[in-house]
Amino acid sequence: MTQPARSPLAPEGFPDLPAIAGVTLRVARARYKAWDRCDLTFVTLDPGTTAAGVLTRSKCPSPEVEWCRAALPLGIARALVVNAGNSNAFTGNRGRAAVEAIAARAAAHLGCQPSDVFVASTGVIGVPLPIDKAEAGLDAAFTAQACGWKDAAATIMTTDTFEKAAVTRAVIGDRTVSFVGIVKGSGMIAPDMATMLGFIFTDAAIEPGLLQAMLSAANRATFSAITVDSDTSTSDTVLAFATGKAGNAPIASFDDAGADAVQAALTDMCRQLAHLVVRDGEGASKFIEITVTGAESDDSAHRIALSIANSPLVKTAIAGEDANWGRVVMAVGKAGEPAERDKLSIRFGATQVATGGLAVEGYDEAPVAAHLKGKEIEIGVDLGLGDGRATVWTCDLTHGYISINADYRS
């Protein structure tokens, strides 16, 4: 498979990211595929690091997801291992044995429990992760020089066209704490939890129960509000690790000083990473924000927004720069949520195109056409029923998506 060209929606460059005390990154070549690149990431975390995560709701999860699900209630972490090129999903006992072997080898190296080691994998489904390659890759990582965030972000990629990372900060008392995150994702992206692999690291001291509550809340408004192709992965994982090295008084409750700032920073981090995934949607040429207001509830608005975002007809119309608002009407109507045709309003950008069940009489399509020629597209829908609102993000659907996925395994 030929690596696609860098997405036209990609940021200009990789951000300037600070080191996070208590986090050490290393990468190595496990050679899971016939490529000459690093494909195994090994992150060591200092003792005392707390952990939280959100995992796919797929009923066919990978053994790595099941491993993390069992480890997360313990709330502690000493290491993270990420494999790229092989998702190890749908591989039965052989897949489970590979995860157990990886965790055991990393734990023996660090002198910790296997449950302190989190494992994630991404790539082709249905091919067991070769234990010999995983162990050899780990051994190479153990002795490798520490690397930076860009190398780690590149190593976890599969069909991604650029490295994805973000940084935020928060103030807790007299301490400024930092958050750095890396993420991979380009296809098989649909919001049923996290929809890719994402890893967030902070030097803040946060008790695991609160970190979990904060990450879950952030996820609902960010990772669970993106879609590229409506397909939820078997391997979706977002993990957050807090080393406590910033020296702040540990926060354990939303009532503690600084908790609001930390929640805001974590949500901002997740939003940045989620947007980067959409901006690297396979074949994408336009970043689309869909806002639904006036719904009976926020949940109803969210489901309607996703119905629009996941519609191939809407997405191809945007790709063709066609202001076909009738397709938006269709997507609202099929969502199965409360809606009344004669109260429905639709806008593209700042231009109202339909209201009261009809096209706006005499509306000028020129500004709409100009808006659709850009890379940042806004669609607004008001149902006129209540106060519910939601925003989701997606991308257009182009021939590039077909080209990438038609030869994904080659």
C-alpha cells in the first residue's frame, strides 16, 4: 500500500511540546509489517502514576482492550506498549497470549505487576500478533535511547498522513501543570467512545477516580463527537496518565481547588486531538462542523448531528461543493429523533438556506458556494422544539477514501 499524501487539512507543523516529568518515551522496530520504520512504542511511567481510560463499545473488542478494561479499575500504571501495523483483534487465544506475553516482559523489565502495563495495538484485524516479534521489539526498546514526542506520535501511525499531538496547561494553586497528548486515527472512525488510539500524559497529581470521571466527561464532548466513516473500531482506546511530578496537592474531587481548570484543560486536549483525527480522515479535503440546536434534549441533538455527519450523501455533496440542503433534511428525518418539518431551519456557514419547511425565498446561493469552496465548512440545523444542542465534527467523502481502503491490506 502506498502511503497517502499529507492531508490538506493538516496543521502546518508539529507543535512544540514540553517534556512531562515521570514519562520516558522509546520506540523500536518490531517489524510487524514489511516496512522499514519503528512500529513499537514503549513508554515508562514513574511509580505513583495514576491511570484512566475509555475503551471501545464494540462487541468484538481486541484482547488489548479487554486487558486495559481489567487493569483500569486498579488506577495505576508503570508502562504503556503500543503496536502499529497489527490490531491483534479477532485472534482468539493466540491474541490473548500475545498481550499477556507483552505485559509480562515489560513488567519483568520494570519490576512491577503485569497489570501495571497497558497495551494497545492498531492495524489489520484477524492476524495474531507475533509474540516473537513483539518480544524482540520490546527488548530493542528497553535499550533504545529515549526519544521525543514526534517520534512516538509517528510510531503509532498506520494510514495516518501526519503525526498528531497537542499541549494544554492548567493552574492548580501555585503550580502550573502540563498535558501532552498524542493520537493516531484516520479511518474506521465513528464515535462510540474513543474511535482511535490516544494517549494523554500530565505531570499533575490527580487521584485515579477523579481522573477517570474527568476523562469520561471530556470524551463525551470530543472523541465521541467525531466521525469519519461511521465505523467503530475493535481497538479504540484513549488512556490518560498522571505522574504527579508537578508537586501540586493531589486533587481527588471536583470540589478541590484547581479541579475546574484541570477539567477544562483535559477537555481542550481531547478536543484538539479529536479534531486532528478528523483532519486526517482518509481522503478528506474538508473539515465539517455540524451544530444542531432546538432539539428536545442534548442527546437527541447529538444523534441528529451524527445522522447528518455520517450520511454519505451529505458528505459527498460537501466534497462536490454542492449546497444540497435537501440531503441534510433527509439525514434529520431518518435519525429517528423528534423533528417537525415545518419548524426546521438549515444554514450553510452564516447563510440561512431553509426555514419553516421551505427554502428561504430568494436566498442568494453565491455566499454558500463560496463557503463550500473553503476547507472549513459549517452546517447549522435548528429544530425549533426545545433547548437541546450538540456539535459534532466530520470530514467529506472523496474518491481518496475508496482508494485507501480498497488496497488497505496490500
